[in-house]
Amino acid sequence: MKKIFTLCLVAFAFVLGTQNIEAQSKTQALEIQTKTIAKDLKKELSLDDSQEALLARAMYAKELAYVEVLDKNSDMKNQATKDALAKIDTKFKRRLMEILSPEQFKKFSALQHKLRK
């Protein structure tokens, strides 16, 4: 009986560990993706190294917040979900305005608009 209990406990710990590794893997992939995009934007927007790093962090924070909201409620028609995503977008826009010059922000907005089409 003691061996069965120990085996179940080990199996449970393994399952929890696997879920944690999967979550870490997703966040690492997201971080790599945002850094890559920031690196590409560095050329497009004429960013310095500091701006590139701040932009990458801001994009990562935005995407992570999106994931958290959509994990709780993936229904995009839900008003609470729409409001939460709009709040994230507003916060991201304010952060970009702090990081980028007005000229760079205008270019970024144009690129973003172009990609949405």
C-alpha cells in the first residue's frame, strides 16, 4: 500500500512538473518572438539599442497579458474579454509613446496598420 501511494505521489509530481515546463516553453517562445520582432523594427524605425530592448519588453508584456486574458476566457465576443484586451492595447500604446519619438511612433502605427490589412 505504501509503495502504491508513493508511486501515485511521484506520478502526480511528474504531471505538475510537465505542465510547468510546458508553460515555461510557451513564455520562452513568446520572448524570443518579441525580441526578433523588435530587432526587425530596429531597422525599420531607426531605434537605438535601448529603445529596442524597451520595445521588446513592452511587446512581451502585452503578449503575455493577452495570453492571460484569453486563457481565462477565449470568447472574443465576450464584452469583458474585449474590454480587457482594449485596456492592454491602451497601456501598450502609452508605453510606446514613452519609448519612441513621435516620428518613430507614426512609422510604427503605419506598419501596424499595414499588417492588419
